[in-house]
Amino acid sequence: MTSDEFAWGYAVRREWANGSHDLFGFTPDAGTARRRLERDHSYWRLGPVRPAAVYLVAATAADVDRHPVDGCQGSCCPNSTDRGQR
């Protein structure tokens, strides 16, 4: 593990109607995070299946690296835009 894993940044959280979510796209840069969020919105906007919500959350690189790839329903996953102590 490196200290970079514990540096705060942003990730995209995609919520699904079944209560599961995805967490991806960690970056320490707010501008890059907003572009990733917009790109995800654009991708799903016209499709037949759409997420219930897509938004940015404060997260660490470790949060995103250790997150399950598909179908996570964990309540301890990052779900707020606030940064700070856990």
C-alpha cells in the first residue's frame, strides 16, 4: 500500500433501481471528475436501461480499487460529496 491510496479525491457513483451501485473513476482533480460524470450521463441518457442516479462522491483511491466490480449493495461505500474523516 502507498500513501496515495489514502489521498482524498472524487469518484463517480452510479445507483441502480435494484439498490445496487457502481463506484469508479477515481481522480484527485475536481475538473476531471466532473468531465467523467458528464460522460457517464451522456452514455446512459438515451439508452433503454438507465441508472436511477449518477453523482460524484468523495472517496479515496483505495475505496475505488477495493470496490466490487458489479452489484454492490454495501451501505459503507462512499455516498456523499463531503470530504473528511470516516
